[in-house]
Amino acid sequence: MITYSMTPVDIFNRISQDRPKIEYWLNKAKSKAEKSFKSQYKFPKYYIEEYKNKESCIEYLLISFLSDSKSKSEEKIMAKCCLENKKYYIDFGYTFSNVDFKNQTGTAQATLNIYNAHFFNRYKERILKDEHIEINDVIGLFFARMLRIHALNINDEIIKDWRTKYGEFSIVVMTNEGICLGKSGIYQSHNMPSEEGKCKEVIVYEFNTIITKSMLSDSQKEAIEKEELEYSKQYYKQVTEFMISQLWK
């Protein structure tokens, strides 16, 4: 099981050991997910199964979802744990940094995205606006509806009084539905012996709350739109350079 004394590196490696069994059960659930999708008339569609590995005593949510009619179904695995009477939901995998589209290179980094129960309660309250939805359904809708996500460069004009209202944070992530606030850090294990398949460094994003643009002042909205525009320019510049490089191969 996941305990309070475990480091993020310990948690990532412990969950990774369960991965083969999780993938097996996720594949078994695909036919049920497809059947469920056919009975759902509105997009996004999602299907969730709960699975507990008896050996590790870790509980998981196996989530399958369809965002729209043109998308292929996707899967998400969330580990559940309770530390000091607080519930956490852990999305684990790898993210890529220093991506060079032109040369098709990048650095893979072991990553834990941690959402506490408060985050999903705020998502239910501020985005879904339905207090009666069960937590598993809230999580399913969160991932099924999340079509766009990227970190936002923050400045004083954007964050203003956010720390007073929402507590400490070091990262702001933009999505198509709202703005996620949380903390990030890189954690290393210097004492762990080198073993094949085990990581020694993990980047952690812990998200505590989500807010909507309707909660912002006009000046904050303008500052965010400016940063979003700059992000879009840089992104499409990289994509264009990559496409041109492919044409000349």
C-alpha cells in the first residue's frame, strides 16, 4: 500500500510494479467500456472500473473515455490512497521535456500528477455545478472533458490575490474548462541501489484547486489571454518547423 513515509520515488516505483496487472485488467474492461459507450447518448462518454491489487493492497480506478465522436477511446489509470485522513488520486506515467519537433528528440521524465479530494470537489462545484455526482463520476468527467492543457507562465498581474484566496501554489495550468493551481517539485532518491526498470527521480505536480475565468478580474483575463497567445505562437512555430523538416527528408 501507499504510506505517508514513502517518498514520491518510492510511490512511482511501487505503482510501476503493479503496471502489468493493471494493464491486464484494463484490457479486460475494454469490451465493457465499448458496450457502455453505446448506451450513452451524450459526449463525453466514460466508463470506470475499480480494481485492487491484493499483493500491493493499492486500489485503482481504471478509466476509459471518449471525448467526442471523432476521437478514439483513451484510458487513464488512477491510484487511490488515503494519507492522514485525506484522499488522494494519483495519475502516473511519463512526461516529455526539451522536445525538439524538428529532430524528434526529447527527455522522458517519470511523473506523478496528484489530485486531492478538495480539487475534485471544487471541480464538481465550479465546473460541473452538480453537488449530487459521485466522486468516481467527477473524475471520469474531468478526464473525458479535458481537451487542452498546458502550463501557464505566471506573473503578478495574473495571480494577484490568489495566494490569499487559494493558498500557496507554484504552478498554474490552463485547461479548456478552468485554471488548475498546485505545487510542483523534483524528488530524487540517492540511497536507492541502481535497478533496471526503477527510476531514481520523479517530478511531482500536486493540484489543490481549480478556478474558472468567471472568477477573474478583467485585468487578469487580459493578462492570461496575452500569455495564451504567446504560448500558441511558440507551439505552432515548433509544429510548422517539424512539418517543413518532414517535407525535405
